Amino acid sequence: MSGRLTIVGLGPGDERFWTREAAEALASAQALYGYGPYLDRVPERDGQTRHPSGNRVEGDRAEAALSQAADGALVAMVSGGDPGVFAMAAAVCGEIDAGPQDWRAIDIVVVPGITAMLAVAAKVGAPLGHDFCVMSLSDNLKPWDVIERRLDAAASAGFVIALYNPISKARPWQLGAAFTRLSRHLAASTPVVFGRAVGRADEAVTITTLDKAGETKADMATLVIVGSPETRLIARPGREPLVYTPRVAAEALA
């Protein structure tokens, strides 16, 4: 008899960000799989086995979890943020698609979580108040010229753009190249938000503009939101400004 694989979104930080469904899924699992630092966020429980792994072995991790679930176990796969946003739900589905027929009989449950884009947006106001898009700047799984075309399309169409995986030690130039590309379509004064490790002890949020965005440091724990031509800053004496994108498009007011 096949078991169940539950892919659990842990949100951006500690247990404050877990849904009740996530907490129940983690408590009832016989085995836990996940990227080591994410799995470390989950308290150890008697009777559960834990299977941490590295950041670049998503397929192997999904395959191992599916194999144990196929043997009848109740398995949970943890994922930072939301498991369906550049995360483990897609990796699991990909392994099922290419894997043995019996994996298709496994009960698959995806438990949503607060993704970094939403956590960062909540810290500064409502930059995602109107139409937006989400992209990863990593070219590990797609060519850089595809990323450039998508940046051009999103910026020229007036979307707010949330950027995951903006920079790493192996590709330190790509975020700067993305800002240069976006500056072809957007004003220098366009608001840009950097949110690093939001929800954790080392959280840092910076609000700047597109012409100065290259001066702010970022890493793989950073989520970047680039405003649209309609995104605004609301100055507040003694407080950080609010960043918001009006819900009504300018064309509707013309």
C-alpha cells in the first residue's frame, strides 16, 4: 500500500509563520526530508527519522522521499517559503512525471506557506498591490538570454517584479546586469526593495531606487522587489516610507 508525501511550506522564518496544517503534517510524519538548514527549523520528535541533504540535490531528495512513501510511510518534505514557488513541490512533481508508475499512486499533499515575496512586501507596505510577476535570476535551469527577454517583457508591460535567487558567489554579476536591463524601461526613481532573511534573527530590509540599487548588497537569502512605473513611496516623518502600488491602473483614471 502506498503512503503519503506531504510537501510542507515553512514560510520565511520560525514556527510563527507555520499554518496549522503545516504543523499537523510535520507532527504526524514518520520521516522528514529537506535541505539541511530548513530541516533544522523543525523540532526533533521521538519516532521520526530525519534526512537532511544539500541545496543542489533536489531531485535526489524528492526521489528518496517518494521511494519511502511508496513503501507505505507517512513522509513530509519541508521547503522554505511556499513549496510551489521555485521549490520542492515542482521537484517532486518532476520526479513523479519521469519516475516509476507506482509513484503516481502515492497520496501527494502540498501545504502552502508564506513565500519570501509576500513576507518582504508586508514589511514595507503594499508593493504588490496591483499586477506583478515573479522571476528567478538563477541561470542554472534556464539560459541568461531567456531571463533578459522576460525582464524586458515584464518591465515594458508595467509589472512589479519580484526577483528570487538574485545573486550568488558563482554568479555575482547577474543582479547588476538585471538592474541595467530594467533601467532601459523604468525611471531611475523607481522604488526597489531588498529583503534579506525576513522572519529570522538577521532580517534586513532596505528601500532604495533603481539608480542606486547596485549599492545595496544581496545574497541568496535576499528577495528583491522592483516597482512598476506606478509604484510610489509615501514619506513618513521619523518612520520608514511606505512602498505601494495603487490598485487602480493609471489608464483606468484617464
